[in-house]
Amino acid sequence: MTIPAFLALAIWLYLVCAHGRFWQSGPVLGVSYPLTHPSVAIVVPARNEAPAIAATVRSLLAQDYAGPFRVIVTDDASTDDTGDIARAIGGDRLTVIAGTPRPAGWSGKLWAVSQGVLEAGDADLVLLTDADIVHEPAHLSSLVARIERQDLDMVSEMVKLACDSAAERALVPAFVYFFQLLYPFSLVNDPMHATAAAAGGTILIRRRALQRIGGVERVRGALIDDVALAAAVKKGGRIWLGHADLARSVRPYTAVADIWRMIARTAFVQLRYSVPLLILSMAGMALIWLLPPVAILFGHGPAFWCGLAAWLLSSGSYLPTLGRFGRSPLWALALPSIACFYMAATIGSAVSHFRGAGVTWRGRTYTGIAG
């Protein structure tokens, strides 16, 4: 057990000291106002979002942005009252369009986004946001200030996620933590580093950047569309990813099964439907998350001390994320168990794929579409 424990410790030393400071709970987009005010089109793809769409649209129409902006909602073949609720809000700045049937090779969300972008015309900036995100009045101004002052092509944020139910308190902070581990924000924001990522809840992008990459069609089949879009834009452009204090998701995950489905939806897609990658990733996760506590419980001498040091590093790296969510530091003790849940959901994602179930989301099933 000594060699595996030493390897786990070496990996954690690298992650904490040399992996883009992934453990930091930042950067955060604060309130700021731009010196210039380019035109903005806000595109909201919405499919069966009746519980949230009114709050989302009203928050967007209430933005205190000094420049011209409009809100475009694409009703993506909803089977509930999403479209009617949005239309009833009214106002000169709001346009609600009925989405057309999805062509082959497109994901439903991106087809809805593409129709909204077409409706946006020649707006200088396009804000892509989900239909379950509520925005503070200063949010749009702050996004525009960031993209203008740093001459960026795209700005994206990890919005505040709900952390109210027992399932959310146990599992949602880890979701953000693991995302930061996969895509360290400091590396994403470094124009000299290849790492690219975005968070789909809030993406502000220049129209010229969209045109440069060939429009939304460039990533039309991507199920992990935010990361795919960021990767396309960063090739020849500059992007920024941070945390949001001015936008929050109102989508509840009241049960563990809800979070399982959220993870399983794209976990095997992230691994490019590859069994070897699945095996390697599970082995790696077992090594860094499970072996340290096993070494503490059953190891002796160097194995015990290496396991203890690796466990302390992993637990300590989780504390800033727990602090951001207002959770007790004691939750760090549960990180190996939480990692087991995420590993199981990833395996479940692969099982669903090989059973022919594909990826199911918002009442649609996708098989064989790229990540």
C-alpha cells in the first residue's frame, strides 16, 4: 500500500501547488459599470420552463444597463405554458419566438439558441442565459464592463446554485469543486494556456467572435455546449470565467436522483464515450479520493503518513468552495463519500449509453452526439 499512497500524495501535491489554483473560490464578478454601452441581445432558450420563466424574464427586463438591450425568448417546443407566460409579460424590449423543429445533428438547446441569435440581428454583444437564472439589476452592466475593459471575446460565470435541500447541501458544492478541478479558472483565463471552459448559465459573447468561429453552428451537436463554445472562441480569442454574485439558479434539486441525472446526462459524453477513458478516470478517482482514507484506516508506517497527508490536502482544497456555499468545514470529511457518488453516476452514464438509452434531457433523447 505504500507505493499507491505515495503516488496519491504526489498527485495531491501537484494539484494543490501547480494545477492552476483550482481550489480557490474565485475570481468573482463584482458590480461594475461600463464606460461604453454597446447594444446587447439577451437570448433565452426555454423548453418546459413554466415554473421559472417569468422570474427570469422579469429580472432581465429590469436590468439597469444604460445602453440598448432586448430580451429574446425562444420557446423550444414546450408542452407546458412557457411561451404563453413569457408573452404575457409584454414590453417593447421582449420578443418571444416559437422555435422550429430541430434539424438532424443539432442539440435542442443550441438550435433554440441559434434561432434567438438570428433574431438578435446586428447586436454588438449576445448574452446567452438559461431560463432558470434570476439576474440582479446590475448584472448586465457588470458583464459588459468586464468584456469591454479587458477587451475580451467572451465572459462566462458559474452562477449561484441552489443549496437548500439535503441533497443540494451534500452534493452541489462538490459539483462546483469538481468543475474547478477539471477546468481551473486561472488557466481558462490565461490566454497562453489551452484550457477552455464556460458555464452555460451566463455567457456574454461578442457578435464578431461568434462570426469568427462560424456561429452557433460550429458547436451545433455539442451536449456540453458551454465548454465546446469556449474552446472554439479561445482559439484566436480571449475568454474569462468566474463566479457570479449577481445571478442565481432557481432550479431546485430536491432529491439525490435529480443530481444523479444532472451528472449522468453528460459524464460519459465528457469521456468521449470511451471505455478506456472511463476505466482510467475511475482508477484515477479511486486513487486520489478513496486510497488516502483507506491508507489511514489500514496502512502502517509510510503508507499511513502519505495517506494522511494526501487526505489533509484534499480536504483542505475543498474548504474555499464550502465557504462560498456557507457550508460547515466538516463537510470536507465527507468528500471521499461524495466522490463515490460522482463516480457511480459516471458509471451509470456509461451504462445508459450502452443500453441504448442515450442522453435524455428536457424530454429529448440524444445518441452518439459529440460532447
